[in-house]
Amino acid sequence: MSRRTVRETSFRAKLAASVVGLSLLAITVISALVVATAAPADRAGVAQLVFSSVLPLLGTWVGTVLAFYFARENLEAATQSTLRLSGGYKKDDSVTTVMIRRDQMIVRTPAGGERIGAITLDSIATIIAVTGKKRVPILDDSGSVEFVIHESLLDSYARTVTPERYARASLDDLLSSPENSRLARAIGFVSITATMGEARDQMQRVNDSNDIFVTSSGYPAEPVLGWLTNNLLATVQ
């Protein structure tokens, strides 16, 4: 993600929080003052009038802010969907216009000093079950990709062990098989300046690869900036 994008996202977040917070505070103070200064005999009617006026106003404010906050993301998602339906992407398209950005990626990273190899398969399977995704990138503490664990790889391993052993199994157990290790590491890398055609070519160079990751210079040790799946690259013309 570019610095400009980060700044814009940060600005929208701060603006959304400020508008909602200040509006809620102002409306609450004004409503309280109106009710408090009303005559005792009229207080119940005034309170009802205040709430019937304030609630729609608050709903309008919140709806407006949320629409502004998510407008860009919704537009980007709709644009990508339209491109897929219309026949895909061009090989000269920049990977930055298509890739799944890092902040949109659902990944598994070590938690609290946890070793990558100690990550349990059950925790990865839970992410797949909850999100409906079919694969989970495994990132190290620096943000670079180590493996991509596909649901099919987990299912294949589960058929070779007992349910009890699978419940305790870790990445170390899964990757102790040379074939499983090869499949989990079957990933490619391109730089942030690469085109979709270059990314597709890179995927074809890596046997059984279904995932290409975008880094600053295209080196695996760099933090991930974006992700291109085989489904996205299959639409390149």
C-alpha cells in the first residue's frame, strides 16, 4: 500500500470517528439541556419530542459517515468484480490494480513469541471455516510469507492421521512430509512494479503454484504488499 493510500485511510478513519463522536456528544448535551430546562409538567412530552427528533438525525449522521468511509473500498471491490465478469484483466495491467492488498488479506501469524512451526493446524482450519476462504498465507513476524496452507492440503493430511492426532498437529507435523512441504512452499514473488502478465509467467515457473505475492522488490524476505491467487491470474488475457 502506498504512503498516500495509508494517509487517506488514516484521514477517513479519524474523520469518521470525529464526526460520529462530536455529533453524538453535541446531540446528547443539547437534548439533556432541553429536557432539563423544560417545565416539570411538560418534561415527559418534551423528552418524547426530543427523542423522536434526535434518533433520526443521529441515524442520518452515522449512515452518511459510514457511506463515506467505505465508499472507496466498495468501489474497488465492484470494479474488480466487473473486470472478472467482463473477461478479466490485461497482461499489461499493473499488479497493484488487481492484487489483494495486505490489509485485506486473511493470514495467520505467530502470536506472542509462538514459533511458526508450532502453529496448530486446527487454528488454520478454523480460519478457513470461519472466513470461507480455501487457503491461508502464513507470515512471519516481519510480514514476509513463509507458506500458503490450502484447505486441500489440510484435508489430505487429515486422512493420514487419527482425529485425535490431527487436533494436536502443528505445521511442523504437516511439513515433515517432503511433498507437503513442497506444496506449502509453491509460491512465487514479483515486485510492486510488475504487470499481471509477469505475475502469471512467474506462477507458471513454480511447479504447482497457486499463489503469487507482491513485495517491494520481488524478494521473498520482504514484507508482503499484496497477493494474487491463481483465480485472479487465470483471467489475464
